[in-house]
Amino acid sequence: MFIDIVVNNKKIRAKRGETILEALSSNGIKVPTLCRMEGLSPTGACRMCVVEIEGKAGLIPSCSYPIEEPLRIWTHSTRVIRARKMLVELLLSNHPDDCLYCIRNGNCELQDMAVELNVRERRISGEKTKANSDHSSPGIIRDPAKCILCGRCVRVCDEILQVSTLDIIKRGNKTAIATTMNKDLNFSSCINCGQCIMVCPTAALHEKTNFDIVQEMLSNTDIKVVVQYSPSVAVTLAEEFQLKPGKDHSGILNTALKRMGFDWVFDSAFGADIAIYEQSAELADRIINQENLPMFSSCCPGWIKYMEQSHPDMIDHVSTTKSPQQIVGSLIKRYFADKQGIPTEKIFSVSVMPCTAKKFEAQREEMTHKGVSDIDVVITTRELIKLIHLYGVDVASLDEDIADSPFNIRSSAAKLVAVSGGLAEGIARSLSFHLSGKELGELKISKLRNVKDYTEVEIKIGKQEIVIAAVNGLKNVTAVINDIREEKCKAHYIEVMACEGGCIMGGGQPFQKDDKILKSRIKAVYDSDDKESIRVAHKNSKMLDLYNEFLGEKLSEKCMKILHTRYSQREVLL
Amino acid sequence: MANEYHNHKEILLNYIQSPLSEKTGNKISEIIAFIKREKVNQPIIGISLNSSSIIAGAYQLKDRILEYLQERDLNAEIIPLGALGVTSYEPVVTIQLPGKTKLIYKNVNDENIIAILDGTLNNFIPEDHVFAQVKNKLHEVWEQVPFLHEISFFQNQQRLLLSNCGIINPESIEEYISNGGYASYLKILRENTPAEVCQIIEQSNLKGRGGDGYPTGKKWKVALESPSDQKYLICNAGESDPGAFMERLLIESDPHKIVEGIAISAYAIGAQKAFIYIESEYNLAIERLQMAIQQAKAWGLLGHNIFESGYNLDIVVKRGAGAYVCGEETALISSLEGKRGKPRSKPPYPATRGLFGKPTVVNNVETLINVPVIIEKGVEWYNSVGTAESKGTKLFSVSGKVEFPGIIEVAMGTKLRDIIFRIAGGIAKGKKFKAVHIGGPSGGCLGENHLDTPIDFNSIMLTGTSLGSAGMVILDEDNCIIDTVKYFMDFLQKESCGVCIPCREGTRRMHEILENISKRPKDDQSHTTLQRFKGVMQLENLAEVLKDTSMCGLGRKAANPVLTSLKWFRSEYEDHIFDRRCEAGVCQELRTFEIDVDACTGCTLCARKCPSGAIYGTPKNAHFIVQDKCIGCGICYNTCKFSAIISK
């Protein structure tokens, strides 16, 4: 079971069969890696993790070498360091020299590695591979010139999402990462989830920034700038501003946004309550009429695009309710603007999201009204952080404030939407209310928390057994869809989150490697649900006021116009 | 033609299952003699139809011969042949008259064939074209024609694997069997368990001929002992290497031998399915392999419950796209699985987890055809051939500046000098020998000092090169080492799979450094001598790191051409860097030209031809070259009718 290996003349104990790298890291010895991804198959491509093993002719990649016998290893011998340094220099010789202008400046693994290995001179130079960057997608920009071909994006797209938009093409120094037929991203099957950005060590993949236009609008006195932010943004923001991680910082965020000059600050969680309320009403109708079951969730724009292009036969199974962002977006321009007496063209609506697919969602044709987008610009958490820095807001010194009326009250169910399984939990709570008029006996549904892959849970509402399910990570949805086609699926409602972990792990969130902090993000969300008093969407008083005053009944004609949307089959290069 | 022997199927199958001496009656030996063409009753005309002879016009030649026979209403049997080995003598035609030894003619074309046929059919030999005769004690000897085995090219070879090449009809299973084929296969099916076959091969000390020399028997045992419901044998028949062509010609000349080798090896590891991975461009080889597999199936040598042994085997030919990296076994497997041909980290080795995750043995053609020979001749005999470390023989493709390029087979331990000067006939056109490049892109150049190196895995490894694909390119004084290395680096940087950093980026930078030193500096700032020298220092560093860190053999050996040439031909590098001179005159961009004012007549021809407008002058007055503009192409040098341009 255990094998003693000698590392740098010191004996350490390793498990039989684990890789050298695993044994080293559990013993506190750090070996640099570039292509490695926790939990995914090792490719052994970058060779950064090479170590010297006694008796082996060449250097051995520690990430893929299993320990089967006692070994003598040197992790930082002259030979090893010389090799690692040369590898980084080789990468740099084919890398643009524009670090100062680069979006990942200060946050780039290649840069860090060059610093770590003390690369202080250009010893190798030569021709660089020329490549044009691809700005065609509304959410993601590909800049192949900065690509070091570690292949992480390919593996995340293939092994985690199973969308398989990206792959390696060509040979030799023409090798590149490309989409089907080497076309631009907007023709491809890319769902804009942004997980590839999260794993990219350099700026070869990054979000399309809408930084400048927000700035410009903020300084335009003629325009009223409205901002809404996703429930998960208020959690992950802490990581960048030395606030306590694992806590909801909505209050501070409200103040910060107001300081920056936004005229109104709204909480998208208000929209999440409406989304839960409408979706559960829709579900209740479908259960009563026994049609188009199971019903899929519609909050995740990555999932929606994937469904439209790969499984268009599921369109009728998807809830027609818009996502919280789009609900708040349409309410701003069609209700709030009227109420304030401001013409819609004088309102600039910004949305801060943990997600690059939201940028895509906002520009969908269905999300416009008379040719004007409900949401004018979506920025990611990362962009918001930069904006806050730009405006010199000292976040740590801010007091808490509440969001602006009328979209400022939320239930804790709306906060749950930020994590996988949370939407399903919120839906279950309100479904019980719609179907039986009663609340669930136990609001907390533990089986829908920390969902792995796919989970189903049976709940009893009145005399009915209702099956609520959650899909965590897009790759798990194919099996469910096949079950539906074969009429084997028992679920009534299925929540789908494209990103593993949900929005809190979205492609627009801050780059974070620390596993503890990542876990604390999820804890923050669950904590607020456990502590708060309004825990169901249908008890959000401001939302109910809005229905009374403007929307009418749930699923009313006005609701259908403002809160619901439609989907259509999408032709892409698969 | 095959139909003619069809009814001999049973006789032949009996023949290979028991020794001839126990045969009843003369009838069988007569049939065998007939198939082996020891007895013929009409002229037999053999035409070499292989990829090298076809380029030289063998198909037209065949048409011409058919026409000739038809016009004169003559009866003769025409059979296709493989390659004898000397590619510069293609197309080769053999003519065997009843009772006489077989004559071999070289460089036959549709013009001289008439004289050859006219003469030979009338018992007269046109001396210009005759190459040799094949000795057979049953046949009457032609006078004044050398015997094939006495010709220097063949005399110094030991042809175990090539014994049938160019001799038998590659499209006939009868001929293969009558020459002893498939006997080893049926013998082990009858007498040995798979473990015993592995044991025999292990004892024979056969090393994989793919380049690294890994013991074949050891690899087989691992696969045999890995429990699995399905195992695979893959025959790597892809050469995809500039300078290697022996497997292609071998397959075209003796396809049944490969089938037999695969069958025995598959049996030994317990595989019921075997794949032959071969370049898509090897059309004729693929055609003949498929024909051989078809015939073997029809004769019950492949398929279900072979010869009541309970063993099943299916062989499938798979065409690859010819990527160099697919010669690496894990890349090959990936390509066979329908994925991108790229290697993966080992372990796990294919012998435990290979094709579709099942235990898989990948052997190349040459390794596999050694197997029937070992079974036939026995372990002891096999161990008596070759050196202490490397047993058996080795095939080489010899090309470049030699008199007789071609495919050869020599015992392990034969000296380079013997191969180049005795077998291949020395350097062509009386030039001086400079180097021999062994092992293709992953090999290296060896010079005069290494001519006495014996060819075996260890001795070659010690020189820093590798046997690799066993392509042997001979360079003479007109070749530049830097240019040769540059060629291979360019090949490698294009063929790298692009996955691992050292290989993808390293080969590219190494190629650029070589480009730089074979070019004149554009101006004094950019490539000063010091920088060029630093480039070479970098070249050495890069090469070492490449060797240390690359994922697969392609990258690890990519540095070989550079490292060996730096070691053995350092002065040539120094000439290029410090003197900016290429002795062989190959590196064009290092050349400078001047005009001899006395010889120049002012004809303006050079000025008009100069592509970079570097030559100035008025008509009828001496011209001059502006060195800054000159690109060293040498067009002026070649066009001047008055030898007024001087190359420096």
C-alpha cells in the first residue's frame, strides 16, 4: 500500500499507484505545472513538472508517472531547473511581448513561471506564430497568439462540459487550438460558459470586456445608469478586496456601486424570486395538465444555447420563464422607466454577472423590445472588480447599504440560485405553495445541496409524489435527455447548470485556485438560507406588490409578455 | 495465373505440414519443382513490378513485352516480381528458358527489350544489359554471365529476410509455400503453446527493429500475461521517413512473409485480431498485402479455427495518413482508434493498455518477419548470426551518392565501410566520401572516422545516432552537413505532433538557428559573428533539453542530428559561422560573387537576369555587383558566357 521514496535525499511515504506529483504535493514539495488539471486525465504535454529519477535516462513528468517501486527523485536539481527554464524560454520565444497591455498582466501563469525561474534575458528568439484574434463571440475572445497549447481549454470543454467546441488541429509549429472547421467562435457550438477562460493560464482566452462603455455612460449626465448584480457576485467579490470570504457582501456592494455613480442599484435576486415564482407556477400547470414533463429550468443561458443547438426536440420541455437577469432587465425598461417617467432610450441598463454566457443572452433577439435590448451591457465579476479599482473605491472602509427600491427585497431562495441544486430547492418550495397552498414541512432539501453530477429527490406535496432533479455540469444532461426520449425519466422538474457548482463557479468569476476559498463560496450561500427569515420566493412582499400593481396574476398575459420568452432551433457547426 | 495451381492446394498444404522426405512418390516433388520453376516447359519472363521499377517504366515495359510475344505468336509465361534490391537497375527483367538458368537483365526499357528478347530467345545474350544468372544445379549454365550470389552487392549480404525478394512472384501463395513459407506458422500452431513461442523469441534475443531495440520476447510476454478478453497485434508498416523505403519494397516483394510473421506473433500474445498500419500512399504494397491476406484466408491459414487448432485470427489493413509521429506506438494507436495521431505518456505501456484500452503489441515489419526465420532455423542458429548484443540481420535502405542504392540485408556487426564500399559500390562518380546519415530524422551523421563502426544497436548508440528507421543516406564532398541537418530539422518541426513544448518550439528554434548560420548577415547589426556563435551554443543547450524532456521518441531523438554533427563535424559549423563559408557550396546564401573586370564584356546578360537587381553597369563596359543587394543565388554565375563571375 505504501512505498518509501527518497526525494531530494529525504525519505517520504507515498501511496502505491499515486503519481509522483501527488506524492510530492501531499508532502509539501511544489513542482510547477502548466497543463495539469485536477481530476482530468493527465496529458504530460507541458513537461514543466519533470523530475530526475535515478536510473532513468531522460527527465520524467511527475504528473503522469505512477509510483510502483521505491524511487530516488530530485525535484530541483540543476538539470531539472535548467530544463524547466528552457521550456519557459521556449514558450516566451513564441509569445507576444505585450505583458503591460495584457488583460492577464499580474495574473498570468506563464508570467509567474518566468518570474519563478528567474528568466531575465531573451536567450532564444525567432519567428512568432502569427494568428488573428477572434472577436466574433459576444462573450469570449480567443487570442491564439497568446496560446501556449497546454490544452486545458480543450479538456474542460470536452471532459467537463462535453460541448467539445475546441480541439487541437494541425501539426508541428502550426499546431493550434480551433473550433470545427477552424471557423470563428460565433459559428461554433460554443455555449459561452467561459470555463475555458477559467482554466486558461494566459490571455489566449478571455471575456469580451465592456469596460469602456460603462465608464462612458457613467460620465454621461444625460443618461441614467441602472445596475443589477447577480447573487453570486456579492459572495465572490470578497476574495479580491480582503473582505471575509464565505459571506454575502451585498450591502457593501450596494454602497460601492452607488459610490461609482450608478443611479440605481438593483439586486438580481429580486428577479430570481420572480423566476422561481413563475417557473414553479408553470410547473404546477404542467403537472396538473400532465404535459411537457419533465420541465427543464431556463436560468442558465449556456444550457439554453446547448439545448437549442444539440437537442432542439427538448424545446417544449424547457420553462419559458426568462432568467433573473432578463426579468429585472425587462422590468427596468418597461415598468421602472415608466414609473420614473424616463424614456427608455435615456436608461442604460448594466448587469454584473458571474458568467460570460450572460453577455450572449443579453443580445439574443428574444431579449429585445422594439429593437432595444432590455440589458444594454453585461460585465463579469472580474470586470466589476477592475471598475471598482478604477473608481478608487476603498471597499474595506464602506458601510453596508440596501439596494434601491423597488427591486431590493429578496428571499433566501433567490440567493440559493447561485449554486447547483439551489434553484431546484427554491422551485420545490414554491411548487408546494402553488399545488397545495401549503408550505413544505422541511424547507431545506439536503439532497439537493452539494449536488454531484445528477441527483433526483422525491418530495410529497399533498398526495402527489413530485420528483425534483438537478444536473450539475452540462456533461450530465445528455443521459437525462436520452432517458426522456425513451420515456424512462421519472423527474417532474430538472434544473440544469452548465458550470460545475453553478453560477458561483461561473466563467466570469475571479480566478481562484485555493480550494478552501472555492468551498467557502458555496457555504456563504447556504449560510444565508439557513439564517434568513424569508425563505420562499412567494413571500417576497415587494414582488407580490409588483404583481398586484402591474403584472396581475401569475402567468397572466402581461407576465407572458414581460417575463417569458421563446426558444428556437439553432444551426451551428457541431 | 493462380488458377493454374489451384488444384495443388491440398498437396501444398500437406507439403508444408510434414517434411518432404516422407512424401510418397515423385508426383508431389514434381509439382513442387514445377511451382518453384525448377522445371519449366516454356519461357518464363519475370518483370519487376514494384514502386521503384514502376517509376522507371515497368508497366510500359510489360505492355511492350506482351506486344512482342503477340506479334511473333510466341508462348511465354509472364510473372510479376518484387525488388531484387538494386534500385538503380530497375526495371529488372528475368528470362528463364527451359533447362537453362534464369537470366537477369538490368535497366530494361521498351527500346532495348526487343534486342534482349530477340537474343535470349535465340540462345544469345546481349551483353550490355545482362546482370547475372541464378545458380541452380538442375539448370544448364550460361557462359560468361556472372552468378547472382557472386556479385559484390549480394556476396557481402546475408539475405535471410530478403531471400524471396525479386525471386518469387509476390502475388502467388503457391510460390511462397513451395519455398518453405507458412511452415513455421503451422509448426507452432501444431506444436507450441503461445507461452512457448514467447519463450523461443525471448531466447532468440530478437530486438525490435523499430529503432530502440527493445527485446521483442519480453514485450510479448507482458502482453500475453496481461489478462483481457481481447488483445491486439499491430504491425507498424508506416515508414514515413525520408530515406527509408525497405519495408515498402519488402512488402511489395514478399507480402506473405509479413502475413506469416503477424500470424505467429499474434498467436504468441493471444491476439485474435491484428492490424497492419500502413501509409495510404503505399498503394501497391497495400494491394499486395490485401491479396496475400485474401489468399491466406482462402487457404484456411487465417480465419476461424485455423487448421483445427482452435485459434482464430483476422488481419485488417488500416491506411494511415503518413504522419511521421505515427511511427511512435502510442501515436499510432491513437490514430488507429480514429483520433488525432499524438503520443501519450508511458507508462502504461501498450502491452498492458493499448488499442481501445486492451493489451496491444506494436512491432514493425522487419521485427515480425524475423519471427518465421527464428522458428524455422531455430534459436541456436539465430544466435550464431550477428554480434554478442545484437542478433540476426539488419535491413537498410541505402541511398544518396553511392553507385548501387537499394535495399540490403547484412548480419549485425557488419562494418559501415563494407556496406558503403563493398555492397553499395562506393561513392558514385569518383567523388570523395564525406558522411553517412543513419536513422533518418532521429539519427545522425557519421564521418570517415566511423567507417569501421560495426552496425548493431549498441555500437551505433555509442556514436550518438540511432539505427532509427535504418535509412542510410550517403553524402559526398558536394553535400553540406549543416544543410543536411537543416533539412531534417525542417522535417521534424513540421512533423512534430505539436503537443509537448520542447519538441514543438525547440525543433523550430533549432531550425531557425541553423538557417541563420547558413545565411550571410543582412547587416552588421543583426547577426554578428558573436551572435551566430551564441546561436550555436544555444543549439547545444536546446538539443540537451529536448533530449531530456520530450514526451516521445520523436522529440527525444530530434536532437540527434544536431548533437552528432556538432560532435563529429564541428569544423564545418565553424566554417559557416566564422568564415561564412560553405565548403561544399550548398549554402547559397553564404556565397559571394564578384565580377572579373578583365573578363567581363559588358553583355548585360547577368544584370538582366539578376533577381535582386544587384548588378550594375553600362553596355560594353565591365559590370559590378553591389554586395549589399546580392542574395547569393548564383544565377549570374550560371548565365555568364565568359566566366567573368567569380564565386568566393
